[in-house]
Amino acid sequence: MALPLDWPADPRDDEFLIGPSNERAVQQLERWSTWPVMAVVVTGPRKSGRSLLARIFAAKTGGGLIDDAERQNETTIFHAWNRAQEDRRPVVIVADAPPPE
């Protein structure tokens, strides 16, 4: 069951706009309860709103957030990933590019 997320998460984020460039990402985040794995990677250019979107999502769901993943220790990401699976609380990982396959 998809949970409706009211945007924005807090009044300071009221300038977040949903448009053609981020609509699909917002829709996927709104369906987090149906994800087979409680983690998602949000990528895109810096200053594109990806971190704000992730912060709003984390605030609404009580999930975790790892911003600038490429600058984080792999162990930190690994533990956040595992914690998300154990607790069934989503974690959003924000990065410049998708992880290598």
C-alpha cells in the first residue's frame, strides 16, 4: 500500500517544486512501502534539489539519509543499508552518479 506523502515536510521546505524533471523520483519515493529493498539511490547534478527531496522523504517516513554518498565511508553506507532492512525503514542515498554494477 502506497502511503501518501504530504509535501513539504517542514515549512522551510515549502519552495520545493514538483515538475517534469523530478516527478518520477517523487512518485517512486511515495511508493517506498512497496520496495523489495528498503533503500534507494537518488542521483543527479548538484544543486538540482536531490538532497532537499531526500530530506523531505526522510522526515516524512522516519527513514535514514546519506547525503554525498561518494564522500562517505563504505562501512557507514553498509551499516545504514543493513539497518534499513532490519528495521524496515527506508534509507535514501544521495550521490552524483549511480553505483557501479
